[in-house]
Amino acid sequence: MKSVVERLQGTSPVFSVEFMPPRDAADEAVLWRSIRELETLDPAYMSITYGAGGSSRDGTIRNIARVATETTLVPMAHLTAVNHSVAELRNVIGWYAAVGVRNILALRGDPPGDPYGDWVAHPDGLNYAEELVELVRSLGDFCVGVSAFPYGHPRSADLDTDTRYLVRKFNAGADFGIAQLFFEAEDFLRLRDRVAAAGSDALLIPGVMPLTTPRTLKTTIKLSGASCPQWLLDRLEPLENDPKAFRAEGLDVVTELCERLVAEGVPDLHFYTFNRSKATREVVHRLGLVPARA
């Protein structure tokens, strides 16, 4: 099983995709239809998220195991420290290793119920993502990723402080970082510059969400933790009552963002799919990031 870093060592940019664990059998069918549709496009890797407090742990492990054993995809499993003791984290990491998963995205995670609430560690758990990185690296030959925040983590005092914490995660053994949602290419490029100025040459990957509906725009605004630029609102808000026009303009916006990032040398575009494949397939075809046969 190749690592994420190995998959990104080519000379041309690639793309990757992220899914959520299914809530029930119907969701699982939708998830696997999307996985199979995107598998034909040969993404560099795929990931499945991990519910707050481990609420979807079993679904994540089960479906990551299927990906590892039944597909040609390179899987990356998410792991958070929320509500887990170190012993429980060791057990989950062991499960990942047992099914052949070599890549883990190590996240401290958000407090259940209120992502912006006060962090309360498990009495036998961990307090920081860098500790989780160290734990994962101590238990096997894993390639480890972490999250990065173009606008700074909500709990960071300022961007300089946030950058120092990110670099600490890299120094703890993380191989790469995936940037949370942002609106303009320059927001990601400034993050990359801050990390380089702090003395780290770690790999940074931009996270991208296709803007297909007003709901996905609102979700992007919420998850980014920043105000939406007026130019973007001016392009999309007048189309909120015209689903077809909104989707077309939204995909144009995202394609333009990705084109700028590719021009700036990013090795990978990481797409949040919400377990659907169509919009991601359209954008990566526009960008020429798929094999000619796909």
C-alpha cells in the first residue's frame, strides 16, 4: 500500500477525495456508488472522516477496510482524540494497521455538540494533535497528515501563533497538512508562505468544496471560520433561486480557484465530496487531472 506522500511525487498535479462514514445501509449504498465512480478517475488517495467523539468509528473502520481490500484506491483514515483514552486510540490505530491502512489524518477534533466550545480532554487521553501524531508514528510505519487553517484555528490567538502550532505538528512527525476550506487562492498561498517562513518545508494540500448549492456555500463559510468575500457573494447570491444557474456559476468559481492553485504548483487538490461524485468529476475533468481513458 503506497503512502500519500509517495502518491504525490509525480511531476503533474493530482486530486484526492474525502467521504463521510454512512449513517445507515442506504447511505452506505450511496457512498459506495460514489467511491466506484471516482475510482475510475484514479485519485491519488481517498479518505473517510471520523465522527465527533468516535461516534462513527465503526463505520469509518469498516468502509476503510473495504476500500483497502476491494478497490484500487489508496485509503487514508481519519482519527481524532475526542473522548478517547490512549488505550482506545492504540486499539483504533491497530485496527487500521490490521486492514492494511498506511495513511492516517491525525486530528485533535472538536468538542461534541459545540465545535467552538472549550476543549475537555479524556482523563486518560491526549490534549493536542501533535501528541496524536507522535502516538501514531510510534505504532507503525504510517504516513501521517494533519489539518491546517488558512485563516487560523478558531482558538488560536493570531496567525503567528497558529503557524507555530502547525509547525509543531510537522516537527512531531506529520508528513503533510490539508488546509481547511478557504475562498481565494491567495488565502492558501499565504498559509504556505507562513509555514515556509517558520522554517518548515512540509507538504501542504488545499481542501476544496464544489459550490453546487446555496447550502454548500453556507457550509463553506461556516467551516472556513471566515467572512465570505463580497465578490463571491455578488456572483452567487443573485442565483440562489435558480438551482441550475447557481450550480453552473459555483463550479466555474471552484474551477477558477483550482486553476490558480495548480498554476502556483500545488501537488494535489483535495475535494470534499459529501459522498457524491458528480461535481468533483466535472471539476477534475475540466482541470485535466484524470487519465485520458477515464
